Amino acid sequence: MKPTVGVWGCGVVGGNTAKLFKYRSDNEVEVLMYDKYKNGNWVTPEEMVLLSDFIFICLPTPMKDSGEIDLSYIDAAIGEIDRLAHQMRNNKPIVIIRSTSVSGSSDQYAEICPHLEIAFMPEFLTEANPWEDTLNATRVVIGTSNTLTFFTIRSLFWLVYGTKVEYIPMTRSEAEMYKYACNYLLSMSVLAANELYFICKAVGIDYQVIQKNLKYDSRIGTFTVVPGPDGDFGVGGKCLIPSTTVRLKGDTLTTLEDVQEGDLIFDGKGYTEVTKKGERFVNEMLELKARGRTVTGSVDHIQVVFEDGKYKEKMLKDINLAKDKLFVPMQPKIKRDVINIGPVPNTNHRTVWHEKINMNHEIARLIGLYLADGCMSGHDTIWTFGEHNEHFADEVVETLQQEFGIHSRKFFQVSNGTYGESRCWRVDTCNRWLQAFFSVVGTGKNALSKNVCLFSDSIAKSLIGGWLDGDGYSQKNAISGYSRSTNFIKSIDTMLLSVGINGMLGRGGEEIGVSMRKDVAEVSSWTTRHTKYNEDNYVRKNSYASPTCKPFAYKDMDGWLVDIVSITKKEGGRVISLETKSGLYVANNIQTHNCFPKDINALAHLAKVKGYTPDLLDMAIDFNLRIRTNRDWLEIPGAVSDCEFKEGE
């Protein structure tokens, strides 16, 4: 009778574990898969626990800001498996934890889960070649509390590896420490090689001559290349450029440099805590572009990609332009529909002052028309419309009076400009409260500074409609809007995604448009100028017939798979790393992955909890953080020159 293997959590480790037994056991193993965040023809938790002889737990263990790892995902899974085993089985399934966990964790699970036989089995996969590492394993380390469980697990792996690997028995705690020991010593080897590089440079010796001949000493490992495969010094640190935009809880957009540890940022499903942040300089970066959105970061940044609808994690340098796709999740609903301006600063010359405004259709359109055709000059707020758009000027005058009680002046203006005579309708008002209101909304004073805070669905639609009436154009059954402010376009993109519309960015992020049938029909209904949408002339046969964008559901999230249209090398510069509790976050509205390495930090934290101060390890961590800012990056051709490494930072 075939043994049945269940895999709980199907990321890199779980996916490759399932693949190993499914395709390399000569059909001698039945494989069941479950992941609460993934869709597919997989089993339920109840089915897995009832039918499986072995259950592999392959879940993330992100790092907390203290350096400790977060075991909450394993806690929840193993608790559910124990409960179901008690209800549904007369014997104990063997539960094999493959997630990295500190020494002693599996023993604790064995104590609190009496209906399971707990084992720990570390994985030794690299980020770049996990499947090759799985196939070419040299050892299978099995941490158990008894000999029978060891031989039972060994017999399972014998079906795929036979005599090609060494089967190593350990206790659970020993196996957990063994994984950390391997990572620790490899990291120390890398850091020792880095320090030797700096010493060689200081005394005028070519390190490469030394390095290439170290191979003749069999006692020395292979991790002596400096800089490493990512083109930088030290270990770890997958990073994105500072201008990358993320969404904070509270419906605010910000950039990576302004994110703080403890902030809650959108991860595609909900909001997750930022547990760690760091920065460094790199000599080379890559930019991925999809529907005008970009992910730009170090060549070793881990990016979420999909191939044939299957989740993968790849370094930017390993992404396949032809096969891989990015995931754009739908943004969560926005709740802002009230603007608090605050009390009047003083009473002099203030005939109108509203401390709070409840947003409505008319006010939202007023803001949209300002974002398209407005500016501020001194204390004046000004709108200018083309000579055939007097009705927009009338709309502004009426809204200012009816909604705010503000008097304004409308007149027709003729002037001589750079390109000849200019003829337009102009609306002027001098009102300090109105400027305070626009300041809170974030509209800016001129074209480059324009932006807007995020608004709820109905308000966003009216605001975008007003903006498109001023700065939009329609052509070939598509509607587009233009702004010199890329930050404003990002806000519009986020609001569109929150109502289920995936736009296309263009002109270097200064334009956004919609072209799919359903989207064009929806957006045109928000405007007065762009209502000539012709369903009969639409060339695509269905509402989502786009060659670069398809609806997709992933990890209980709705969104779109989008084609990667280009991968471009960029000059080096400053990059920022984030670690989040969920292991994911959304950058420039594209799903991406955690940045930080965690193992040596977790080992140091464990040692301190147990009463030992790991001096050498602490020094290694500090040394790594310091050299990871890459003191030599400025000297390498192609590096930018507007940043500087400062000793001690």
C-alpha cells in the first residue's frame, strides 16, 4: 500500500517537497497538498489529517523586531492538526516540521500535541535553485524522539533518494540547532572572506589572486567570492529603491524610506506589521515593468512571480521575461469620506471656516477639476478652462457657493502666451479656508506638487471623473488621464484598484488609462466629457480580453496576473530592506516578498534568552550591517555618485 504524504504550506519548501515525492518516487507515494492562502484542486485540512501517514509543515517563520522568529503560523497549523487527529484518527500521524525554528521548539510542540508524532527535518535549499538543491541533496537530517520514527521517515525518503544521500539521526532539538549551525558557519565564512578582502585592499594585495587559490586547501569552504553573487558585501538583504510606494493602514500612501518598524502595511490580503528595516548601497539594480508599474531593486531581491498560475519566489536576476508574471492584488476598500480641517487659526478676516467637511459628489468633482485645471497663487485659488468649457467654470462657481458659502469670480480671459493667443474661462477666489481644505486633501499648489489622499469608492469615482473631464482624453475606446505628478498618478491607480479596475500606467508614470470593455464603460459613467463609449466598436470579445492582464485569485485575494514587458539594468544606489510579519508586502501595487535574512539574528536572540552572550555572533551581525552598506560601491563603474558611505553608519 502506498504511503500518503501531506504537505501543509506550499511555498518554496513545501512546493519542492511535494514535487519530490510526486514526480521522483516512481508513483510509489500519494501526495496531498493544502495551503489556506492558495486556490486549486487541493485537499481540505480534514482530508489531509484523515488520509496522510506523514504531514510536512512548511510554513514561514518571519523575524520579529527583537530578532526572535515568529512561530505563529506553525502554532496555528499544528494546533489544528492535533485537534483533527484527535477527532478523526485512532493512530498518530507523523508530523514533520520543515520550517526553520529555534532549538527546543519541536519538543514544545510534542508536549502540547499528544495526538501527533512530531519530528523535525531541516531543509537546505537556496533561493536561486531550490529544485536543483532538492534533487541533489547530500543528506537527510531526521530529528526524532525514538528510533522507530527515524526508520519510518527514512524508509519514505529511501523511495526517492535510495543510497544517494546520508541519513542522519538526531534529536529534534539537535536537528533544529544543526540548521542554524550550518547557516551560522556559512555566514561566518562569508564574513571572514569579506574581512580578508578589506585587509588585502588595505595592504595593496589583489584579493582575487588569493581567493582563486584557496580552493587548493580542502579544509576551506567555497563561500570566498567577494563581493558575493549579488554584487555586494556581507550576507542577506534583498532590497528595493527608496521611492517605492506602499500603503499604510489608515488609507495613506508612503514610500519605503518613510516606513517605520511597527507600521502596518498592505500585503495584498490585509495589513501586516513591519518588523525590521534596513538600508545599504548596491552597485547594480534591475527594473521590472508590468502595465507601467515597476519593481526596482537589488539583483538578489526576492520577487513573487507566477508561471502557469503557480506561485514562485525568484531573485530579480533569475526572473524569466517570457514565462513569469507578476500579481497585482485588488486594493482594500478605502474608508475616508470625511475631511477634518481643524479650528480656525484666528478670527481676523475669516468669513468662512468649516472644521469638518462630509465629502459628496459635488465636492469630489470640484477637487478633481482643481487637480486637472487648478493652481494656487498667493492667497488665490484659480481654475482655468478652455473657451468651450464654460460649463465647468459655472460648476466650480456653483459648488463653491452652495457647498462652502464661498464667493468666486468667473470671467473670460484673453492673453498672449508663448504659443500665441490664449483664450480661457477663469474662476478666482481668495479664501484661506479653501486653501487649508485643499492642503489637508493634499492637492498641492502646482502641476508637479499635485496629489490627493485616498477616498472611498463613490467619492473616488466622482473625483477621478472631475479630473478626467479636465485632464483626460478618449481614443479608440480607451480613456486616459495625464499629470506631471507621478505621486498623483499612483494615488489614482490605488483608488482604481480598490474599485476593481486595473489601469495601465504610461509616460514614465505620468499617465494612467483604462482600455478593457468593462472598465471603460464604468469610468466613462463618472465623466461628462467621455460618455461616447461605443460598445459596438469595441474590438475585444470580452471584458477582460487583454494580452497583458488577466483576473486571478491568490491566497484569498482577488487581483490580476500581468505580463512583465521589460527587465532593465539600472545604475547602483541606495536600497531599503523590509521584513514583514506575513512575509509579503505590496510595492508600487505589485505583490513582492520579504527582504531580510533572519537566521543569524534568531540564533543570537535564542542565545541571549538562554543566558549566554554570543560576542562573536553579535560582532558578526554588526560587521555585516556595516559592510552591507558597501564602502567600495562608489569606485565601481556605473555606480551613481550622489550618495556616500560614512564610516560608522
